[in-house]
Amino acid sequence: MKPSPAPTATAPIKGATNKKPVRVRPVPGVTRAIAILRLLGRSPQPMGVKAIADALELVPSTCLHILRALVAEELVRIDGDTKRYSLGTGMLSLARSAIESSSFANLVQPMLDALAHDWNVTMIGVQTPDAEHMVVLALSRSRAPFRLHVDVGSRFPALVSATGRLVAAFSDEPWPRIEKRFKALRWDKPIELATWKREVELARKRGYSIDRGNYMSGVTVIAVPVLDAAQRVSHTLVATGLSEKLSGSAGTELAKAMKKEADGLSALLPSIR
């Protein structure tokens, strides 16, 4: 579908004393560049100029000029052999800057550092923006040789592992829709739906969730929710460590320590994001 120019809009100036609105005029070049970036972000494979132009109903020469500008800014990369385009590393840099400037990330980082130090686990601050994905916003690694392959900006299915049980527990989505998403998940040690559902209910009652080796074999994942005013999971605090180190009461005690921090963060919502 062709990206049509945005209609002229008005927006008040924050802090202005008069009420005269500011006119926001459409900029076709910017609109088309954003449409190209979004298209490449959705595409599972790199795309050629003609495919991009056809998908967005752009003049091929115009599309090529925009692509060249995006390549120059490293927002898009071109394969020299196939002449096909995909998102570039510059997009990762922009995304990471946006994530790291998040007030939630700034607020939670000292908590993650303290928990990681005290318990020798990798601590993660996660945002759950919807029922589809979770995004890592903050990270503090342990001193142990075990290293989890995760970084700020990493995305995972929203229902996976310990955080997934919390998302399901505090979600207002119909269960058939949750069940459909659950069946599409991949686990090292698959868990039966009936068992997972019982653990979801237990997570709601306890206020925390523990995945003992289901998501990653030999790794325990503990998650506690940060709830918004509607009692939905907006973020989670997550701990990961070797299961032999977090067996029995050790995992439960860590979960309780994390929950205390998460409850304090929940009280600050919606002032954090």
C-alpha cells in the first residue's frame, strides 16, 4: 500500500503561554523513508529495489535514491552480490539508544546490579509491551562462568519461560488465544499445556514464577512482575542462573527478594515507562 502523506496536523507547544497550535506539515521524503524501514523490518528476507517500490507503490528511481541515503546513514545495508536491501546496524544503534534512555532502565539498573552481586546471578529488566514480545531494557551480569546470550534490545516471545507465565497470569486475553501462542513456543524441555496452566495460576497467587530447566536445560529462570495501575504486567525483573545453584529454597528466597524490589517499582507506575 502506498504511504500517503500524513495530513497536516496541529500540536500544542509544551509549556507555551499562548494556545496557538503549531502546524505540522507532511514531509513525503521522511514518510517514504520510514515506510521503507518498516517494510524491511517486517520482511524475513532482503528485498530488491523493484520489490520495495512495488510493495509501497513508489517510483523505482525515487525508491533507489531513498535507499542510497539510508545506506549512507547505515540504517540500511545492501548486499553487493544480490543487490538486495535489509536493515543495517545503524538501526540497532538507534534502538539501543532509545532503550537505554528509558526511565525504567535507569531506575532499575541499580537494583539489578545489587541483586546480581548478592546472588551471583544474571539479572535482567524486561518490558512486556504486548502479548507478542518482551524486550530486554537493562542487564547486569553475574560473576559466574555461566553467561546467558542476551543483550539490551533482545526480543523474546512474550509467553516464554518464567516471564511468560506471569504475562499469562495477569493478562485479560481470552485463554484460547493464550493457548494458541503457547503451542507455538520452543523449549529445551517441553512442558505440557495442562502443567503450564497450573503454573500460570500458581504464579498469579505467589506473585512470582520459576522456570526450572524448561526453557533452557540446566538453567533456572525466576521472574517477578512490575504491575501497572490495571494490574497488568508492564515489566518484569528476571534472574537466570545454573539450576544447581538455585535449587530448592535458594530460588524461592531470591524470588522473594526480587518481588520486594518489583513491588516498589510498581508503586511508581505510571511515572516510569
